[in-house]
Amino acid sequence: MIIVDNALKAREAEGRPVRVGMIGAGAMGRAIAYQIEHCTPGMKVVAICNRTIASAERAFTDAGLTGVRTVETPEGMAAALAAGTPAITTDASLLCRAEGIDVIHEVTGSVEYATHVILDAIAHGKTVVTMNAEVQGTIGPELKRRADAAGVLITDSDGDQPGVMMNLYRFVEGLGVRPVVLGNMKGLHDAYRNPTTQADFSRRTGLTPHMAASFADGTKMSFEMALVANATGLRAGRRGLYGPDCKTVHEAVGHYPAAQMLDTGIVDYIVGAEPAPGVFCIGHEERPLQSHWLKLYKLGEGPFYTFYTPYHLCHLEAPTTIARAALFGDRTCSPDAGHVVDVVATAKTDLGAGAVLDGIGWYMTYGQCENADTSIAEGLLPMGLAEGCRLKRDVPKDRVLTYDDVELPPDRLADRLRAEQVAAS
């Protein structure tokens, strides 16, 4: 949004930066802290929480900040913020409750831990920006319901594909063209990738092996598509989506059933297309005058037209969402349509009774999109809740897991919120 830059410059000139408290100091969190410090006037990361304190300190030092103070109490946090001293802690509640923080930026990629943090931030009136498709794709509608009730804004982020897709969706809608497909552009999709297969890529990029695997096995992409489905009301065309191979993004339209596009619209992805990586939106327009101009502007014969953004710049764009939320009350990606699409856990290999499921991007499961009405009716296990579940029976490779297949870990907050979300669906 072009107006964000001037609004941030005004805050910088006034000496009133948007004050950000970051939860999570992995590779993405550290990159965002650097981006805000060096490239985003009118915004400051003032405190960072991470379960490993050394990583929180590294985020500040990588950004060139010194004099970092470790705090363990509300009084210590207040004193650090008042002095303008970068604060680090292992206690997320200190950030959620601090008066000197405007926005909580949650960047952990967790589900259960993030649920506790987000509810604490909502309870204390903090604007919440996530870069966490996993928690949003599992219980995002319930988190939004609670945030709305508290008068608090919650949104997922620019830069991550859901935010970039929603920016494109709003652009196409603004042209008067009806969006009928929102899609992701992937270079690779292999459901059986795991931390071992992705070890070399992990070393080269600095990503953790399981995060790299979650990109390659399609789980991360599935969460991203669930977010935009829940934001727009577009549905999954089928379980696991279509995911055609395409040489260019303009070929995508020929791979989707026109009846589905025109009925509910769909979310999907394509593999191998140029230009990549990026996102795309297929719009529908049949009015003769509008079609005339779209043809003149080199968008084709219609009635389906392809729009795309040939990149998503992750941490480089994340501060834009923080500014949109804090300064304009604008949500980049929020489940405004409710609980439309789920990500369901699927066996990555033959699984034996008694096994305890590992997490997203590991060895035992991958995630697929499924329409929420189907996943609820069939009792399918959400991918975001699979970790830590114990199998009651054998499950063969590629079968979707159900709640009947597992014993849930005791007393998880995310399970309770999920039950409330399903009850409200």
C-alpha cells in the first residue's frame, strides 16, 4: 500500500515509531528485526521473546543493536522500554502485557505455543500480526472471533503467500473483475520430502530442515491456501487440490473446471510455472465493454483473465502489514469468510499403532487441503493438531488420519479452541 510509506515517515518525524514486540527469533524473525531496524522508518522492534534467549539476543545484534537487556519481570520490561533499551526475554507474557508495545508480531510457526501467546495479546488489547499460517489455518476463525469480541485486530502477514494473494485478490476485485481462482506457484511439490531429503537445501538457506521439508511436501502451501479460502470463501476443488504442472502461469486456467470456478471459486496451486515463485489470481469478466478493454490491455480473449505477482518477499514485506494494522486498522489476511477450508493430516509413510506423531515437515505426516464441511463430517484430524497424538491403530501411507485414529495429548488449548470453532461452523 503506497500510503503506508508516508504514514511511517510521519511517525518517524514525530518521534512516535510503531513499537513492535516480536515473539520468535528464528531465521524469519531475525530477518524481520533487521528489516525494521534498517529499512522501515517509523517502526522499532523494542522487545523480542524466544524460548532460547541466545536467539533473541542474536536477532538484535544481527540488526546492529547493542546494550540488549534481559528482563524477567513486568517492572524490568517497563524499565527497558522506558529507557529505549532493546529487551529480550523467554516470557512472552511480558511483551503481551507491556504498555510500551503497540503490536505483537508472532513469528514462531508453532500452534499450541502461539495459541497461548495470541490469546494473551488479545486479552491485553494488543494488535496481533502473525506470520504463522499453521496456527491461522488450524484455529484462525476462532482466534478472529475472540479478537473481534475484544475489539482487537488480528491478521496474517504481507510477504508470506497468503498476504500477497489477498493483496492481489483485492486488486482484481477493485478492477470490477470477479476473482474465481487464487493460487500459489510452486517449483517443487513432493509429499514425501522430509528433513533428511532437504538437509542440503537447509544448509544452503539457513532454514531448519523440517521447515524446508514443510515447503517441499506441500504442507506449508496447504496452510497458505486454507488461509485465503477462509478469507475469501473460495473452496478446495478437491481434496489435496488440483496442482497441475504448467510451463507458464497463463496455462493454469485450462486445468480447472469452469463450473467450479464460476460456482464457488477455488483455491489451488501450480507447479513449475514461470514466472516463479509467486502467486496468481484468475478473474472472470463477460461484460462486452470490460472485455474489450481487457483484451486491449493484453490480458487475452476472456472470459477468464490471469493476474499474477511474480514474487513474495517474506520478511521484506512483513513491516507493511504491521503498519497497515497499527496505523490504518487494515487486515492483510483474516478469516472473514469463516471456517471454509482445513488442512488435514495424511500419512507420509506406513504408520504403526502406538507411534507418537511428529510435527509439521517431519517424517510421519503431510498436510492436504479439504473443505471444512467435509473434514468436520468425516472427523478428519487437522494437521496443525497432529503433533504429539498417539496412534490407536495402523494407518497406511497416504491415508488421511481421523480423530478416531488417535489419542490427543491432554489439555491442549488449541484443541479446545478448535472444538469451539467446529461448534460454530
